[in-house]
Amino acid sequence: MSVAVRAGRIRERLADRPRRILDEAIGIIGQRGYYGFSIKELAERCGLTVAGVLHHFGSKDRLLIALLKDRDERDAEAVWRRAAAEPAPAPMGPEDVRRLFHDAVVRNSGQPEIVRLYSMLRTESLYPEHPAHGFFRARDAAALEMFERLVAPHVAEPQSTARQLLALMGGLEELWLRDLERFDLVAEWDLAIAALMRPAPAPVG
């Protein structure tokens, strides 16, 4: 093997390290929460030293935020790109809106580790001193704004409906995580959103 090829492979492995660190962190934090995981354990799982992990992320807090942002960017790319577009394209019809939410829930149903991670961190971060407190506050505000914009043409109370949809998504996911084998997350979501987005009755007279 030539020196150039060997050097190229080393660069590839080094470039893959942040991705591997984040993937390993998902499993640990999803099981134990932010306060229950250590950089030392993460480093051991990745075959690195603590200094090696911190070289890429700087600190435990910065690693956590990098992980959350990475997952949100992946989900946005896969599902929410059109909905988050600014300026917004032509308003979606009600079926299109329900399909967009359906696709997001289908994606979540295929990655229980990620959903568990977010569920645990969302609860932990209610404490204002938690390093992800600001992240989740901003994330919820952005989600509510997008949800409200999506449903506004189709419901009587778009702001209230957006809040209910966000709460519904988190609540159903928690029930699903407790009973993965018997709880059909996608089916329950489809039934619930159909009821929430039922058109308001036309005024009489």
C-alpha cells in the first residue's frame, strides 16, 4: 500500500470519528440521560481517550447540543424541508398536511433510540440549568410556529391546534416507548390528527 493511499485512509477514519462519537452517545444518553453518561464511558466505547473525544466537541455540553442539532438537521432533510421553507410555497391541502405529519411519525417509529433520547432529554431539560434547556425551548417554539402555519388554513383555532399536535406527538411517543411491541404509534397518530383537524361545522343560517 502506498504512502498516499495509507494517508488517505487515515484521513477518512479521522473524518468518521465525530459521526461515530455522536452515534455512540445516542445509545448512552437515551438509556441514562445527560447526567447519567460520562465522556470516559463514551470514549471507551469509541476506542478513544477522553482527550480524543473532547478534541472534536470541546466539552460534554457542546457534544450534547451537537448531537441534538445533528438529529434535527437529519429529520428536517428527510421530512420537514418543504414545511420549513421561507417564504412558504403554496398552502398545503389538509390531506397534504396530514401526510407530512404521518411521514414524520413513520420516521420516528423506525428509530426508537432517537425518540427515547429526545423524550428523556426533554424531561430533564425542564430544569433551567440543564445544558439543553435553551435548545428545547427554541425547538418547541419553532415547531409550534411551523405547525400553526401548516394547519392555519384548515382549522378554527390554529395556535391551539398546533400546541395540541406537539403535545400529542410527545405523549404518544412516550406511550409507544413503554410498549413497543403492542402500541402502533403510526395508527394512533393518524386517528388522533384526523380528529384534531376535523373541519369546523359551517355556521347555521
